[in-house]
Amino acid sequence: MIYRIGSIILCLLLSSVSVNAQVKQTEQLEQIWTAYFNQTRLSKKWGVWMDVNLRTKDEFAKDLSIFIVRPGVTYYLNDQTKITAGYAFINIFPGDNHQNISRPEHRLWQQIQWHTNYPKLKLMQWMRLEERFRRKVKSNDELAEGYNFNWRVRYNILSQFPLSRKRFEPGTFSFVLSNEVHIAFGKEVVYNYFDQNRFFAGFNYHVNKQDAFQFGYLNVFQQLGAGNRYRSINAARVFYFHNLDLRKKH
């Protein structure tokens, strides 16, 4: 299992390096990414997922870029491993080839997430498959009938390192590093099989045993559909993670 995961990571990183070497036109943006994540465990085996995201477009506070709401249902294989499936609605605010109108996107998604904890390190990984239905665009002012469709695979690995002797206890901080690779595929994907890479470095403030306030620097390197166009985003990322356990206590 570990060997297989390592092989996947190596292949994705090599793909990322290859894409970076082919950069021709790169758009630079500065954004703010905010999000609220909730995972609520209802029983030994079942729970629910919800996350809500809002991102700005450029110059950190200029206009809005994307709004996402993503509910899901979770099945717990055990306390460390869970499977989630759900739906996501994405509103892409005016920009690019739809400058005067928002473009909606609908997604189905399936995910496996697993945790590995050590005394001085916490690891979280997930693999997600998305089925993306993006509304077609007729002009800057009008949407067309129908949707473009493609698949996307995302792999995320996040590590936490405690910054105090009271490791991961409420009121303490931990240092966070994470990387997430997106690979797109499907009949309508021509150039950008490598969709994007997201690298994050920042901090977790442990509000209590379940919740964490996370903030730091995010870099997104994205290949656009034209093939020779790329986007580099430098963002301030602020997330809040809210976890609830509603199982009956015995």
C-alpha cells in the first residue's frame, strides 16, 4: 500500500515538473481563499460532510472568483479511514470567456480519506474522484444550453508538526505542510491533463480537541485549457475545521 502510494506521488510530481518546464504564458494572481469544513460523526459507521468555500479573484480583495458548497455522506471503515460521496455546486463568478455572467458547475465526488498519527507528526491523506459538469458558454453575456463534462482525480497529503510540548493540545499551534495534485481526463480534455498543483505552508491553531483554525500561504500552479497558458496564484488561505461526534456515550 505504501509503495503504491509512493509511486503515484512520484509520477504526479514528475508530471508537475514536466509541465513547469513548458511554461509559455503565465498569468499571475493574488487571492484570498476562505473555507469552512464540517465533519459530523452520527454513529459508529455513518456521518456527514459539508464544506463551504469563497475565493477572491485578484489583488487579494478585488472581486470574487469562486463559491463552492459541497455536502456529502461518510461511511467509516474504522476510526482512521472513511469513505465519502457527495455533490458540489460551484458558482464561477464573471471572468475569462463569460465576463458579464456567472458560470455554474455541478460535481459528483467520491473520496477515501485516511489518517496516520505519530507522537510528533500527524498525516492526513485523501484521494478524490470528481465528475464535473460545467455549463457551456455562448458569449460574455449569455450561457449556452448543455454542459461540458470531464473527470478529475485529486490526491492530497497534509502533515502537521507540533510547535509546543503539549502536542496538538487545545490552545497550541502546529506547523502544516500540504500538497495536492489534480489530474483531469475525459474526451473533452485535450491539453491540460495536468490540471493544477496546490502547495500550502502555514499553521494550525488548535481551538479544542476537535476544531482547528488554519492559516498560511498557498501557491496554485494551473494549466489552462488552451495548453500554452498557465496560471500562478499566490494566496492567503484561511480555513476553519469543525468536527463533531454525536455518537451516544456509554
